[in-house]
Amino acid sequence: MVLLVGITCPLFSSNPIDSLSKAIKSCSVDSLKYKLIMRLTSVYVSENNYPMAKQLAIEANQIAIRSKNSDLIIQSNTRLGFVYRELNMYDSAFTYLFKNVELAESKKDEKLEADAYTNVGALFLRMKNYNKADFYYSKALKLKEGTKDARAIAEIYSKLGTINVAQKKYDEALTYLSKAEKLIEGLKEPMMLANIYGNLGRIHLDKDDPDKAIAYFEKTEKLGKQFNSDQILTRCYSFLSRAYLDKYKKDQSSSSLNKAQYYGEENYKIVDRVEDDNAKCVAAGSLYNIHKLKGNAKEALKYHEIYTTLNDTLTQSENNKYVADINFKYETDKQDRIIKQINLDREKKELELEVEKQRSRNNMYIALFIIVTVVLGGGLFFNSYKQKQQRALIQLENEKLISDINFLKAQVDPHTIFNTINTIHGQLAVDVKSGRDNLVKFSELMHYQLYECNDKLVDVEKEIQHLEKYIDLQKLRRSGKIELECSIDPNLKELFVAPLLFIPLVENAFKYVSNNTSGNYFIKIDLTRNDNKIRFTCTNSCLKKSDQPQIKRKSGGIGLDNLKKRLNATYNDKHTLVIAHGEETFTTELEIYVD
């Protein structure tokens, strides 16, 4: 009893971090120390201090493993997965969350399995890998359906609805959201119910059915008023204003336009009161359009000035943030690469030293073998052969190390980075929304190359997504001058390939595409699957050979030479790469056989 009082009393201090830290230091009982550490982790998470939360969660996980308590291990794995997810360290997050999947499946506990699948699905949803998110949420749903856990089932329905909305599969989304709606209506979950109504309303709005959309948004409004929630009300008022505007475009009724104005003004009052500049900017823009339609020039001008002022400030702030985020990621990764290269150089020197030691030993062995040959004869041949094998192995390891260094150096090309940023920066001056979208797409492209290509094999769907984003950015830089055909086989699923195999071929095509005698610029890309064979073909127009005697094509991206080395190392005799320079076309064709 004395021990418990001595530990719990400091927790009533005004500073919970100091109190919990002191209690943890003075605690020698693992089970109690685990609880205190997990509580302090929650405090740091609530303050968005994820680096400190990570350190504590790792310590709690070590205590759980030491105690061999599977429940504590699963709990700490879940917390670590969440913290790593918020730090955008997705590989580490997957490591711990998949450990929970293995533990839950080994225990054959359906509740634990469903929770583990849900957490993995949430991580894939965060990464916008909708196919994998759908897969794991569906597995969780199979275990939860038929149980009495209505809230968990409704939440899974809601997530599956969100996934299908993101993929514009509105019929499937409506099915899931309608099921979630029926379950939630019997529970006291106003925020979840408001979210479901809002999603259903947005679907009908996108399907050009403003009347049904209004019906759902009005349900949302009722919940917002019932619970006096500005968060619910401001969202539903914004969508109600938009829905009545869409209705006005159909019926040209003054009552629809008046309703749009009423909800727009109600939304503006709330966002002005809570000082939400982003929402206020949107509300002002909506009211400007409404008053312009009604012919109220004075009111339209007032809201236009508010919108312009806020939009300029927010746009500059967001652009600075996006560029700062990209620069931060690039500089952080550059430091990581420097550290990795230092370690690799050290390993190389150690390997060279080992080779030198081996050479010295070899010389000594040779001297001994000369003496032994007089007595034993054939012993010299056997030992010589053995030494050759050892030297060949060391040489092979050395070459692999150098190849890995070159691959790391080639992953990020600063010249390409700055050219793309400059292109997007120019677009931001013309079309802010598209510029922001392309900046996000470029950030995702860099994130994939820097963080998700460290494994020997990756999901081919991720490679395809990465390829499509790269092509979109190249089309932006070329301003639509190139005739581009891109055909990707929909059967390319559930296969794993070495990362960044196709990008060098596409990069090369964009770099050297040129008009032929007919004056056409074109690039044709074709990616197909036949059983366990993947075939990638890329053809681009070019000048006649006779017109370019001094032009020598160079590799793009990580380089065709590096690509050939990687193919030989990874696939050996399970691939073919054909490069053909025709009279007015340049074609590369890659076939790989996957297991």
C-alpha cells in the first residue's frame, strides 16, 4: 500500500509529464512501470510529440516482451504502429502491426484478429493504397459480422464506404454507408453519424442529385444543432449552400438561390467566429458567387475582397509549407544517405583489409604447400582451388557493395528535383489548385523513391502508381506537346518485382523524344502480364539516324547501365532486355519472369 501511494501521489501534480517521469524512475515493478510508461506515451501523443512517444513506446514494448505477456505485447505493438504511422515511418509501422496479425492468428482469437486487420487497413488507407486497405478491412468485417459489436461493425462499414468514395465506386460506397447508418442510428455516436450523413450527401451531390444530397445534409444540420457542434454545422452549411446552388442551376428558382445564400451566410458566421481562415475563405468565395448571380454588386464585391485577401495569404502559406516539407524531406534523406555511405565506405575498407590479410595468408599457404607437395603431391592443387574460390567470393561481395552504393547515389537526382519544383512553382502562379495537386503528387513520388524502395521486391501495383505519377509530372513539363499512349494491364496484381525497373526506360523516352519526318512527337507505353511473365514496352519518336550523327543517347533516371546490372543481379536468366534504334523510333522492351 505504501508503494502505491508513493507512486500515484505525484500524478496529481500540475505537470503530468514531470510527475509520470519521476514515478517511472522510482518504479521497480515491471507491470506497474509498463502502465506508467504507456500513460506518459499517451500524454506525448496528445501533444503531438511523436519522437518522445516513440522512445517510450519502444521501452514499454521491451518490458512487454520481457514479461512474455502477449496481451501487453499486442497493446504496445499497436501503440508503436500508431506512433510510427504519425512519423510517416510506414515500414516500421507495418513491422509492429503485422506482428499483431501473426500473434492474433496464432492465438486464433477472432477479436484480436479483427482489431489487427483493422489497424493494418487503417495504415494502408493512410497511404492511399485503397486495394490493400479494402482487403484488410474486408477481412476484419468477416470476423466482426454476426457479433454484437455494432460500433466496430459500423466503423468498418464507414471506412469501406470511404475507400469506395475515394475510388469513385459510388454504388458500393452507398451500400456500406447505408449499412453503417442503420447501425449508428441506434447508438449515441453523433460525430460518426454526422460523418456518414455528410458522405452520403457528398455522393449524391457528385451524382448530380441535389435533392437527395440536401436531405442528408439537413439530417447533419439537425445533429449539429442538437449537440451544439460548430464542427458539424459549418461543414453541413457549406455543403447545403453548394447543394442549393446546384439545384438552382437546374430549376432557376429564386427560392433555391435564397436558400444557398442563407446557408452560406450561416456558415460564414460560424467560421468567422471560430477564426478558421481556410473555411472562411471558402465561405466568402461561395457568397461572392451567390451575390453575383443575384446581381448584388456591392455584396459580391465585399466578399470577393475578403476571398482574395484570405486566398493570397493562405496560398502563399501553403506553398511555403509544401516546398519546406519537400526540402526538409530531401535534406533529411541526404543526411541519411551520407551516413549510409560512410558506413558502406567503412565496410568496403574492412573488406579490402580482409582481402589483404587473406592475400598474406595465401602467400604463407603457398610456401607451405610447396613443401607439402614434395610429400603429398596433389594437396597443392586442392588448396589452390580452395583459395581461388575464397578470393572469388570476396570479390563478388566487394562488387555487390559497390553496386549498392551506386544504386543509393542514383536514387535521387537533385537536378530533376529542382527542375520539377520550378515547373510546379510556375504553375502555381497560373492555377493554384492544380499546382498544389502536382506538388503533392511530386512529394508522393519522392517519398516512394526515398523510403519505399529499400526492399529487394515491392508490390507491382505500387510500381505502377509511381510510374503513373511520374508520367503525369512529365506531361506537365511538356505542356501537352507529346502524343502519349499508356496501356496498363488490369491483371497486374499480387505480384512483386524489383523496384524502379520501368522508370529508367520511360525517363529515357521523355528525355530523348523528338519529332520525326512527319513532325510528330509520340511516346507509347505498354505494360502487360501473361501468367508469371511481365512485359514492358516503351517506344518514342526520334530523328533519323542520318540526322543525328553526333548524338549519343544516355541513360535517364538510375541509368540503363545500372538497370542492366540490377536485372542481371536480381533476375539473371529470368529476363530479357532489348533496345532497338529504328530509323525514326527508339524502342526498349523488357520481359521479366516472376515467381
